[in-house]
Amino acid sequence: MMTLLSRKTATSSSRETAMHGPDRREEQERRRKKVARQVPLLAILKMIPQHLALFLLKSGLLHRLSPVFHLAESSHQDVVRGLTSNKELQTVFSYLFYGVPPNDSSFMINALLLHHYKRGAWYPRGGSSEIAFHMIPVIERAGGKVLVKAPVKRILLNNGRVTGVAVQRKDKEICIYAPVVISDAGIFNTYEQLLPFVVKKKPEVESLLSSLQYGMGCFLVFIGIRGTSDELGLKSTNLWIYTESDLNSLMEKFQSLEYEEVCKQLPLMFITFPSAKDPTYSQRHPGHSCMTLLTMAPYDWFHQWSDQKPRNRGEEYHTMKMMLANHMVERAIKEFPQLQGKIEYLEAATPVSNEFYLRAPKGSMYGAEQNCSRYQCDIISRMRSQTAVSGLYLTASLREALGIYGSMDSHWDSDKGPTSAAHFSLILNGCFNKKVSIRPLYIKGRMSSAVGWQVQYTEDCYVPLRCPQ
Ligand SMILES: Cc1cc2nc3c(=O)[nH]c(=O)nc-3n(C[C@H](O)[C@H](O)[C@H](O)COP(=O)(O)OP(=O)(O)OC[C@H]3O[C@@H](n4cnc5c(N)ncnc54)[C@H](O)[C@@H]3O)c2cc1C
């Protein structure tokens, strides 16, 4: 077992430190920190006019500006092999839980993930629903409305310009008209589900979509446990389990195995205890705790049930998903034997569950595949908030990094359209005309400790919203 300690707990005697010589460690840390500091430069590629971005790229000037562009484009494996020949250490530096092995993933993304964990990951006090809970009043104060059970069926267009959206309400469609539509439904949902086919066939759209792939899906097991985290000795930490340390070969094997073999071998699995991370959990659910298990799962495994609704997918689906779920639970109990006989509740979710509940295309966990080709500077510069349709903007596709922070790193200025990278929000406010209607969140500090959400929702008024302690 290898332990990756966060900054607070890392000590010079930790196993992690002992594994690498001091010079290699410094070089890895130097690059990791450089990436973390300079990643907002990638956002600039999306903000400047596209022809300028292309000029910088083609002339080679871009790569002279900062090494982050090269580190974004480079495969994780190539960079890490230059840093250390220690195979175990190469594994620790990698992050496989978005389905892309080190030979095809971007060094930048893995460095950011490691940096994130080294600094100590965040968990929202009160659970992840707190994020939406605190966003809603901000949107409402800005004059907005938050609708649930209101799927957008189509984005309305007139002469190639956006005019609003059509929302499904029971058996009829309701049209909501607006001069601007910002879609956070993701690049695939927006172009493939919500816009007419002719838009998708535009050369610039077709070329962008053809350079992206659907990300891999995941399989989750949610478990309710009798006993508190303290009683059971469950810690606020994550466990990533791999059956071998060569993650390229592991992923190859994983993809070649039959479903039954994956169930038996479980090449990769993640264990976490949300209840141990949330200081309010024991007040909200006295005497209980919870565990989440995750493994990657190709969509094809469950594809045949994608048209059916949850609970109506039949016995075969249920048996198949429980086979994997039970093996995962057995594996988790090997790691945490104190949980034997304590499980009170168990629910499993497949990629088709994700597709239904999260509207994640093909059940993908992090949107478009986070492979190396997605982080080529040319693609980064083309994945802009502006779309081929006048008045329509995308947020999620702006992400410089996967995950929640990555998707919050997009925001909106009513004159210039959404821009990217929260760190630039204040600078941009100064530069651009500020008739802002809604401005999503600028997060300061840690979610777990008295968060500051800084939101601009009228012309020049910043509203710091403090979450309850
Ligand atoms: C199981 C799991 C665990 C994860 N754990 C973490 C983690 O620990 N940390 C982390 O940082 N990230 C994590 N992620 C990833 C993170 O959740 C995503 O990267 C992030 O939510 C992406 O945000 P987004 O706004 O781009 O898309 P989403 O959060 O997917 O938001 C898109 C929204 O658009 C809605 N939508 C789509 N189509 C329509 C339509 N036609 N009409 C109306 N609404 C529509 C969807 O319902 C959805 O609510 C996890 C993801 C999964 C699946």
C-alpha cells in the first residue's frame, strides 16, 4: 500500500517521501506547482480572438510564454518517466479514475489532481447538495428562476440566432424566450440532443466534435452502515486499489476482460467514506455512516437497458449489476473487516443510471474523454464558450480540468459572453463593460471551512455569501 499524505500530515518520514530521492521529489513538485499556478493561462487561449490564439500556437510563441502549454499536451507517461524510474512512484503520480491510462492522459491534468490532493481535498459541509442549495438563492436574488423536472427538449432558433428554449412540462412543451441561452448541459448534449442536425453538421462543429470522445462511465455502490464513522474507525480519506502498478497494462487488461472476469478480478476500485468527511453527518444521521465504492465501467456493458427507466430494467439487469456490486462490497470488507455484518442499505448505479439521473452522455463521469488529444492547445483554444449559434454559449466545455472546480471555472459576462477561469473574474470585471445579469460562482478558500462564494449579480455589486458553519 502507498499513502499519499496531504500537506498538513506529510512528514519527511512518510513512506511516500522515503520512496524518492530528494532531487526527483523537488523536480516533480516544481512542475506540479508550476502547472497549478499557470493553468489559468490556458483560459486565455479561449478568451483571446481565435485567430490570435492560432497565430501564437503556429508561430511557437505560445510555448515560449509558459511551459504549462507543453505540459498540457504531453502524455503523463512521457513526463513522469523523465522524472523517476520508480514504477510505484509513477503509479502514485498518475490518476486512473477517469478512465485514461498514463500513456494517453495529460501530465497537466494528473499534476493538478495530485496537487489538489496534496493540499487536502475539499468536502462540502452538509454534503454535496449544499452546493446547489446555496446557489439557488443567489440565482433567485438576481431575478432568475430555478426549475426542476423541466428538461429542455430543444434550443429555439430563428434565422440562426438563439431565441430561447422549449421545456418539457408533462405532455406539452413550454417555450421560454430569451436573447441569450447558456447551456451547461455539456458539449455532446447541447450539440447532439438540443440543436438541429444542421448545426452539428457545420464544419467547425463537426471538426470539434470529431476531436472529442465520450468519457468512460463508472459503476457506483452506495452503502449505508450501522455505526458511526468514529465507532467504526472510518477515516476521512480515499483508497484507490489497483491489482498492479503498471496502469497502462492494467487498463488494457480491464478493457479486454469479460464482464464476469472484471467482477472477479476488480482491477481497479475506489473506496471512500463521505460520512467521515462531513462533520455534520453524525448530527444528521446519528448512529450511521456511509461508504461509496466506485470502479470504471464501459457504457456498452449496460447499453441494452438505456431506453428503459430505472426499476423497470428487469431481472437480468438487476442480477448483472448486483454481481459486480457484491464483489466490490466483498473487496471493501477485506480492506475494512469491521464493516462485516454492519451493512444496512445498498444501492448500485451503472452508466445507464448516470445517463438517466445525471444526463451524463453514455454515463460518462467527467464529460468528454480527458485524454491527451483533448488537451492539445489547438483543441483547448477551439473549446470556447461561444458556439456556432449566435446567442448560445456553453459553460461546461470550458473546463480546464475535470471535476466540480473545473466546471465552476467558467463564468459569464453579458457583453463578452462567458469567460473562463475563476481567477480572472475580477480582472475581467475591471476590463469589460459590466451589465452582468447572472454571474456564477467564484469560490474562495475551502468549501469545508466557512466558504466564501463571491458572486456578482448586478452591475457593480459583489455579494459575499457565507455558508453556515
Ligand atoms: C459518481 C461521481 C463522482 C464524482 N466525484 C467528484 C469529486 O469527488 N470531485 C469532483 O470535483 N468531481 C467529481 N465528479 C465529477 C463532477 O461531478 C463533474 O465533473 C461536474 O459535475 C461537471 O459539472 P458540469 O456543470 O459540467 O456538468 P453537470 O454537473 O453534469 O451538470 C449538467 C447539468 O445539465 C443538466 N442537463 C443536461 N441536459 C439537460 C436538458 N436537456 N435539460 C435540462 N437539464 C439538462 C443535467 O441534469 C445536469 O444537472 C464526480 C462525478 C460522478 C459521476
